[in-house]
Amino acid sequence: MTAFVVKPEPEVLPEIAFENLTAGKSQSLKDYAGRVVLLNLWATWCAPCLREMPSLDRLKAAMSGKDFEVVALSIDKGGPEKPKKFFADAGIKALALIQDKEGKAFAALKIVGMPTTLLIGRDGKEIGRLVGPAEWDSEDAKALIRAAIAR
């Protein structure tokens, strides 16, 4: 987690909309108000993204609840076929299949590399981010998340 960059002051994020294909509904970050969110932007064409996805799935299975949520946001263009196939092939079970069909999140969140993961506080403000893959179910990552929950 040494590559995780904490913002000097938590930053307000732009509103982004996405499709929760698992739940069959449109959502936005506001739907997670009151919870700490780990927002991961990924794509099926991004090899490091695919390598880290199982650890995000394990993290969600272990820690998601009333205080914390993992949102893995696919920025794949087009329909859900590619991300859906990847989830099935990789055995991803806990994560919801969520897609930015309009492709607006990448620019709106000022993403510079893939994968990028944002830690968002209960107030909806970005606490910090990590560009590149990580073992999100490691003890270091869980400690970072627990600290955000305790804020």
C-alpha cells in the first residue's frame, strides 16, 4: 500500500452514473452515501486489472456491509459481454458487475492509468487513490480501509 496517495484534504468527487448489471439498475456514487467505498476502475483489456480482480472479490466477500462497499467499475465500451465473461471465467462471485457504459468516469475522475482505485469516505469525498494493481485483501489494505471506516 506504499503507492497509495492520501489527499492533503479530502476532495469532492464529480457525480458519475453507472449501470449495476447485477442489480439491474442505474446507480451513482450517491447511492453509497454513509459508507466508505473502494472504487476500482478496470477493463478487460487491462492485464494488471484482471490480475487484481480476485483480491477485490475476496475483499468484498470479507468486509462489505453497512460501513463499507467495493465497487469495481468496468470502463469497457459496448455491452456487458466481455466483463461478464471475465467474471465467469475468473470465478468472481462477490463483486457486482458494474459498467460505465457512457465512458464518462475515466475523464471525470481524472484517471491517468489503469487500474486506478479510489478510497472514498462516508461523506463522498476522495480520501486518496492508488494507480496500479494491489493486493486489496492484504492486511495492509484492510488496515487502510478500517482506518477510513473509523474516521
